[in-house]
Amino acid sequence: MEKTIKLRYPTYLKEFECIGGECKDSCCIGWDIDIDKTTFRQYYKVQDKEMKRMFQKNVHNNDEYLSPDVDYGKVKLKSGKRCAFLDEANYCMIYSKIGEEYLSNVCTSFPRITNMVDRHYEMSLDVACPEAARILLLKEEGISFKESEEILGKHIISSDIETTSTEYNNSPVKYFKEIRDLSIKIIQNRKFDLSQRLYILGDFINALEKELKHKYNNVPTFIKQYNINSVNDSYEKKGPSYIIQVDFFKTMLGFLKVSKEVDSLSFKEYTKQIIAGFKFDKEEDISKHSELYTKAFENYTENFMNNNSYIFENYLVNFMYNYMFPFNESESMFDGYIMLLVRSSFIRFYLVGRYLYNDHDNKEDIVEFIQTFSKTIEHHRTYLTDSLNHIKEHKFDNMEFAKKLL
């Protein structure tokens, strides 16, 4: 059912088109394939005899479904976790034989993420899709947004926030739009390097949480008057903390359970490379290699991150827009910030580990890694929860620890 809506979206959205079987990392491989109730019922009314037999054999009810609009049914997966409707050339047989209208809400939507904020639609792309990652991460000019009337077809609402609702009278969610807008402006402010921007963002979120403890009504004024420059003047990087980062992310690596919980062969290969690069396989005290780590982080930052900082900026901005930053983890804004920082620093940790292993990198490989990383991390069953619990248990959810990850 199509309808005309007012949509706010990043301008890159119009450039995206699924490349089907040419895709290097198909969204029809490695994930559960969910079928909504309406599409599920359509499958049993199909006239095409061959497709009807395939539906009867490969589509089944999901007794534990969470929403009839999303996962009422599931597709049986073949070996290698391939969708049963994927042909040998990696094209969708449902699409090619009976048409796009028979694709489920999930299959039609991905990699588009649709949210609602105060009854207005927002749409963007998930970097877990290789083509989406290529389009949006490689925008040297950065990500810009626009609003226009659009036709909306099948879709799934990922998040729905009504900031004027009485349930948010005493919650920072009431000021979600203002908070996210300034957060994105901070990350896109190229007067500062990326570490400085991430520090300023943390200071803003931290100061805002303190402000909210006293005066809820003063928040719009506080946001308008927040002085980015004065914060940066007070930011001093007290020498590199790379050994602390390596130690922390070695623990994070354990939470991923790569051999058991990760299906992506690419991510498994990346992990093998960083284990060798950081010399974790030698089971020695990591402090023995502190000089090696420091040199690698400094070289990588100078030669690759600084020269391609727009890629990392675009990753952060897109994440913030997709996942309703800073409420991407909970109603705690600092949880949202620290987990954003963990994601971006974990990406750098992996990239530095690969650099130690390969001694080279380029922007295409960086984009490819971020895509694989996002597909693995954001859809991992336990990693994000385990990571946040670890951070809270060890009292790492503060600006002092944040500085060590920058």
C-alpha cells in the first residue's frame, strides 16, 4: 500500500540502487530472512506452481514472532546460511519470477532504515550493505539532509519517537531533535580533527546530563549557548593511551566470540589478521609490544585516518541519524555516546591491526571493512549488551575513560 508522505533524508538516498547478484556481501546470505504476515499469506495464493511448491517447502511460521509486520514467518536457510530463494547467480527468484510486490517488508526495505519523529518520516541507509556503504562513506563533501514529498511503499518502522508525549515530560527525549542536530553539527565541524570532535561531543552530552538534573526547561537555551570552541580549548590529549586501548579491545574481542557467533568469513579473516598483527597469538604480555602499537597507531592515524577522515565522519553521522543518537542504547544519553565511541575506536583498532599485518591500506578497503564490521556488530546477538555491561561494571562510562579511547 503506497502513500505520499513528507520525508526527511540524507541526499545520498536517491543515489542508491540494489545491485543484486553483483553484490560482494549479499543480504540474502548469513542472516535470518523474516516474512511479515501479509506477505506470508500472499505466498499461499501464488498461481505459479513452481514458486508455490517452493514457498510450501521453504517458508514456515515463526512461533516466537515479535511483530506481524516483521517476523511472522521465516525462510528456511540452505547451507552457508543462503536464502532458499537465491539462485546460483545470487539473484532473488521471488523478484525475478513473480515480482517485487511479493518481497517481504524486510526484503523490500533493507538497507533502508525508516524512523518516525513527531509523526514525520525519516529514512537513511544501513552501512551493513556494501553498495550503501560505498555511496555514503565515500562522500568527501559530507552528508547533507533534505525534506520533500515522497511515495512510501512497503517499510518497517525501526523507531518511533513522539517528543511532545507526556511520558517524556521529565526525560531528555523531549529534546531529542535539538540534541541530535547539535551532535551531528559537532561531528561535521571540520575545524577540528576527529578525536577533538568526539571529545567535544562527549563533553556536550556530559554537560547536558548535568544540566538536566537541575532545570529541564532550560535545555533549549543550554543547547543554543553551548560553545564548541571553549570546550576544545580545554581539551588536552595527555599523551597516547594506545596500550590501554589495545588491552580494552582485546577484551571486547572476547565478547564477539568470533569462531562461534560470527558467520561472516570476511570478518573471521579480518580477526585472524589482527590477532597476528597485534601478536596476540604469542600469548605474551601486551606491554612488551607497546612501542610497536604506539608506532602503528600513530602511523595509521597520520597516513590513513587523517587523510580519509570524511569516511569516519560519515560513518558517525549516518549512525547517529539511523539509530536516534544519543538514545541508541537506552534513555541514558551518555550510554549512547560511550557506545558510539566504542564502535568508532573498535573500527580503528581493527584497521590498525590489519595495517600491522598487511603494512598498507586504502579508502576502498577501509569502506569494505566498516561495512563488514557493521553487519557483524549491529546484528550480533550479545556483543553490544555485553560491551555496555562491561563498561558499566568497570565504571568506564565517564569522560576520563572516553579520553583514553580517542
